[in-house]
Amino acid sequence: MKGPTGGRREARDGAGEPVGRDAADPAGWGAMTTVAGEFRLRPVRLPADLGLLTRWMNDPEVAAFWELAGPAAVTERHLRTQLDGDGRSLPCLGLLDDTPMSYWEVYRADLDPLAAHYPARPHDTGVHLLLGPADSRGRGVGATLLAALADRLLRERPRCQRVVAEPDLRNRRSVRAFRRAGFRLAAELDLPDKRAALMVRDRTPHPA
């Protein structure tokens, strides 16, 4: 489900707690060491990152599932919704050995429209991932980075018990990457824009 609700004003969750208190900024966590290299996130910067992200969104392989192809204004509107929002979603650029190569959204899934489609739990954290350069795909890099980020999310957000994602079921490469990163297929969801695989990475191992 594209476009998790918003980015920067002080929002409160169902318990009355500021969203930002749980949405610790991943950019402050430093580098994550992986077999693919040193991986880190930094918040998207506009207008500096707009050209790069627009090119990625217009790659046919990406556009088939993100549905954000078009002029830069389309990409900018998607990013501004989060950057100017209330803190529950953070759009980030992923850097591998300091080279930009991916786009991420880290968001409070329990406060997102997604929560109407699955049994959300308080502080569920959602992730969206886009690998930009074509040579980053199909080599297991996505699974490696997903595993590293999920581990870090569960460590940095003690109230979060699950990391969730909802890739398009047709995107077999994405679903496979989540599985390799330790996520399980919990359900299939009929979302407004797609049939999705609900992928879940539990803090406590799920019974087989």
C-alpha cells in the first residue's frame, strides 16, 4: 500500500503517546555492517534527492509495483506527504558503502491505513523498499539489507514486537527477499491498489 500516512507534525497514537517517541530516527542509528557492505539510512532531502528518486520511480521494473512513475512532481508529492506530515513515516535514502542505492519508508503500520486490513498490534513498524540501480537487484542484496534493518528496528524500538511489509503478490522477487530476510507470509490481503503478501518478522520466533 503506497503512501503511508504522513511525516512531521506531532501526532499521538491510541495511547496518547507522541508518535515521534516511538519513531526513532533510523538515520541516527549509524551504519549496519552487512556482507554486502556498510549500510545506513538518511532522511530524504528535497530538492537534492528528487532527480535520483524520480529516475528510480520511472524504471519500468520499479514502476510496475510502485505506481509512482511520471514527472518529478509525482515523486515530490509522495515524499512531501511524509516529510511535511506528523512523524509516523520517514522516507529515507539507503546508502551502501556511502553510495545511494535504495529508497526506504519506515512507518508506524498500526497508525497507517494498512491497519484496517490486518490485525495490527500497537507499535507495529512497516517498511517499504525500492532497490534503485538495476545492478542492485537479483543478487540477494535486498534480503541482506532487509534483515539488517529489521534487526536494528527491533533493537532500537523495544515496544515494537513485529516488523511488517505488504509487497505485491505478483512481485515474486520482493516476496522471496522478505522470506530470506526472516519474514514469514502471514496472510494475503486485498488492498485498494493490489493483492498483497503480508510479510511479518516477529521479535519472538513464531511457532512453525
